[in-house]
Amino acid sequence: MDSEQPSTPPSSTPSNTAWWISDYPVVTQEDLKQRSGSRSISFNLAIAMAVIAGVIGSIIGHSSISLNSKTNLVSTANVVERAPNSIAGIAARVSPSVVSISVKTQTGGDTGSGFFIQSNGYILTNNHVVSSVASSGASIQVILSNGKSYDAKLVGRDAAYDLAVIKIDVTDAPALQLGNSDDIQVGDGVIAIGSPLGLAGTVTSGIISAKNRAVTSGGGTGESSFINALQTDAAINPGNSGGPLVNLAGAVIGVNSAIASLGSSFGGQSGSIGLGFAIPINQAQKTASQLIKTGTSTYPIMGLSLDSSYRGVGALVANQQGSVLAGGPAERAGIRPGDVITAIDGKAINSSDEAIVAVRSHNVGDRIKVSFTHGTASHEISLVLIAAKR
């Protein structure tokens, strides 16, 4: 509450009366003379009265009591204005486009999140959220932010990138704007929206902690996904999977997909420790477009198999017959079983996962440079990536 400043005492108020006393009795010199006939007594009484007035005023000031005055209580309604680019403003715009997904099987089910990418009901999510639909004929239910629920159908899925598209029967869905994940920088602010542990419409915020993280996720389905991920410290928990990671303009720059954990504590999964990973939207958009058009998608390969058990530096081409595709890009470029890939496009490769992620971050038809060792000799070649066969 704002305090009021004291007003100037009226001119009729005696000089020995405190300004915060409005109607204190005035003691004149004549009154004092009649009572005592002494100037000294008059002087002393004046001082005494001033002191008493000061004490009373002090008490009144501390107890908020006013003598002979009326108290007016004024109430105000303060309106908090939130800028459109604030976290609250962005969440208000984006949340209606985010959905909760419930997949039910005969033995259980899965939950996750998703978001509209087209107004005619197409929803992008993670493959591991809906993969049981393909394997066991599960049903999908989508719950909107307003509480309405719809049955959904699986349009297509891609285990390689952990992406899937589902659809509900609507024509006016609030599709989200898609950003450019290549433009994102480490330190940029981001917001994650989804349904962690079934808590729909949960909003968390953070920054982009790193880019181009090689992340492998199995999702418990036996299908491995290799993601050239955006890393964020925005809290992501089980159930956030498939939800959008948006920038501070409200545009989607990633699809939340995985978290790093220290152990299991909830349903076989642990909560956020500030290490969340999202599929870059540029990759997700390409895959989603393929799934919507044909129901399937593809990814680029060099035409070789890597040994995931190799613990040396680099990625070992499996030292066995058939590990290099006959007539494929790798064979034509001179790569043989037992060779070790050390760099792709000038970036050092430390494991087979990094090699796979580096390749899958490209498009079919892209030309890449590959550095590798054959025995003690080092080589650098270029090759054109081809589409993997489904």
C-alpha cells in the first residue's frame, strides 16, 4: 500500500499543536493567566501540552487510528500485462495446439504428447509413443487442450528417426508454426509443452544446452532410433515425448524425444535431470511430409554395417562378409570390412552411433566426405548417400 504524505497544517492551527492532530483544544495565554496568574506556569503548560500531543500523535501514527476523521478504504484491481513474447504469452498461444496421446493395448498402454502440424488434423509425435499400434493393434485416443477427445489413426511411422504421424477427423485444428532448427544457437531460450506423467498442458522453460548430440533411443520396442539431437535443460519427463520444443517466437524447433537419467524411479523411468533431447524440426518436417504423402519414409545410408561393440576410437566397419553393400556407395569409394571411419565432413567420429547420426542428419542424394583408416594408411573419399531399403 502506498503511504500518503502529510499535508501542510492549516494556518489556524496553533504552533504548539502537532500537525497530525486535527482538533486538539487550543490553550490561550489568557486561559493560563486566569488559572495560575503566572507566565512561567503558562510556558510550562504549553510545553507539557505539546509533549502530550506529540506522544498521542506518535501512538496514533503507529496504530493507524485517526481522531475525529473518516477513513476511506480504496480498492484497486491491478491488471498484469504479459508481453506476447513472454513465456506466459507464448504458452497461451502454443498450448491449444498441443495434445495428449493415450495408446491402449490388451495388456496396458503408453502415453505421450503431440502437436498439430496441419489444420486438417495431422499430428506429429514420437514413434515410441504409438509403435504398439503397429505391433499389437492398439487404439489411439487424442485429448485436446479443451478436454475434448478423439479417436486417431496411425498414418505412418519411422523408427529410424523416432517419428510418427497420426490423424484425427477435424478440419480446423490450430497447427503450429515450424521454425528453422539450423538457425538455433546454444544459449537460445526454449519452452517445452506436453503431458509429463499424464499432467496435460505442462509448460517448462530453459535454454538450448548443446547441438548435434548423437543420441540413441530404443524406446523399449527393440527398434533403435539415432537422433542428431538438440540438448536442452528445460524439464522433460516421461509423457513429454512427442511434444513441441519451441523458441521464444513460439515456432517449433524440435520434437521432445528422450532424456538422460541416473536411474529408475517411476514406472521404470526416472525424471528430468536437466538433460533432455529433441529431434530437430528440420529433420522431423521432412520425415513427416513423407509419412503424410506415402505412409512410409526413408533415410540415407553409405551402404555398410558398423560394429557397435567396437571400443576403439572411430567407427569400425564390421569385419565380416557382407558388411559392405555390393555396388553401394561405400564399396565404390574403396571402403572395406575392418576399416575404421574417423571423420565425416571433417567432424571427428568417436563411435558407431556418431557415424550413423552424422549420416542420417543428411538427405538422400547428399555428397559427404569420409575419412577412414585401412590398416595403418589413412584415406579421405567422397560418396553420395542412397536411400535405405524398407
